[in-house]
Amino acid sequence: MSEKNLQTSDKTQSKFFNLGATSHVGNIRLSNQDEYGATPTMVAVADGMGGHNGGEIAAEIAIAVITSANEFQSNEELAQLVQKANESIKARAEENVNLSGMGTTLCALSQICIKNTSARIGAVNVGDSRIYIFADNQLHQISIDHSVVQNLIDSGQINEIEAKSHPNRNLITRSLGTQEAVEVDSWEIEAITGDRYLLCTDGLTNELSDSEIAKILQEQNDPQLAADNLIQAALTNGGSDNVTAVVLDIVLGEEQTKQRNFHFELQKFLDQRSLKPAQRDRLNKLKMILNKMKMSKVSEI
């Protein structure tokens, strides 16, 4: 991707979602170390880091590995593939001293293919690339940043406004390729026709507020135009980093949609005891909000 200032999606054909994606080098950087990929059943975004093009290589490896599977029977399988990507990046770095220390973030959404069950989405996240859901004209971040400032927010030392200008705002606490094994956040949610998801790198969220992102997602129905407009807004606001946005609209067949009961379940971790109190409170609040959204859709049928 470093050979192109701007890259847009090739309209991946899918029966599960409509996709729009754009990546831009930004106004300052000389190369684009962001990467994204898509198959008919999944999408992924990575933000590489490291000199000598290491970040670009790490991101490319992560996307190549995570998009290599045709389907997943469980979210655990998706998380296992993230571990494989971690191992592949680390092995490549060990082969070339110039690539030592390279790494990348990764976030991905995939259809979970289980017969005789409602359509489900598996999600994984490592680092500070984000996953949002935009439903009923409301935007909610459903991933948790693995970053220094997020830890400070969770511990109550700073608020989200202060985090925007904190000197350590770009430091992440988890990444692929920098350790033997990586801790992966993984969860499942039920797919709802009409829900819109946004996967993006911090080049977008550092330039746009959640309200600005929501406004663009609300105003533009076409996912590709929505992604393009998000990138343009980030460039207008500064474009100080590589910036990538993938917009995904869930589309289910009519028969499958009628069979669904619109029950929404957010399983952020299999064992929430590993969460800090602030994180657990945030996730429980988000679950209540999203469940309320889905229940409102029942009355519309």
C-alpha cells in the first residue's frame, strides 16, 4: 500500500455485508503502514509500526493471515488465527535484523458459520484500531483500546478529553509481533440487518470526534461514499497519520431475517473477571444500550 497515496476497496462480493473501504497515507507521512483486507465473510484492519518498512510488512502479514480462512465455526477459531498472525510476524522479524521490533494492531469482524443458528458476528481486537457499531443513528465503540491513555482513563487518572492531548496518547500496550503470545480481545454479537460497523485506525479517531464520525455515517447511505467522506474529513482536520476506514453494512437474506428473534448478546470476554471495574461497567452499559436498540426493532416488525 505504500506505493499508493489512496486506496479504495475493490467491492468484495458478499451475501453477508455491503462494504466500503478507503486508506490514505495522510498529509504528513511518506508511506502508508495501514492495511485492510476483506473476503466474502470477513473484514480486517491493521496499523503497522516499525522502521525500514517494518510496520507496513507487519500489517500486510497480519491481514494476509487473518483473511486466509474461508469461514469460522466459532470466535475462538478467529482468535487462534490472530495468534498465528502474531507468530508469523515475529518469525519474519527474526529473519531480518532490520525488521526487529516491527508490529501491528489488528481488528476484524467475521461471520460465524454455524448451521441452524441465527447469523452471528465474531470480533477480535489487539491494539488501538477500533470497531464501532452504528445502529438506530447511534454510534458506540465496541472495542477497548489497548493503550496507555485507555489505562489511565480506566483508572480514573484522566478523562477522554484529556486523553486526546496526552503526551503518551500514541503508545499502545498490545500489538502483534512484539511478544511470544498476544492477548486477544474476542467476542460475538448477533448480526442484525441494517446495522453498520466501522473498523478504523487511529489516524481517523485522532482527527474526528465520535459525533463527527456519527454524522458522516448517518448522512451517507452508501458504505463506500461513507468511508471516502470519513477519510476526507480526517485529512481536512489535519491528516497527521495514515488513515483507514472500513464501513460494513449487514445484509441478511429475507428468510433468515424472519427467523431471527432479535436477541442481542454482547460477550466481550468469556470470563469478565479479567476486566477492570471501569471496563466491566462500560461494557455492561453498552450491552444495555444495544439490547434496547434491538428490542425497539421487534416492535417495528
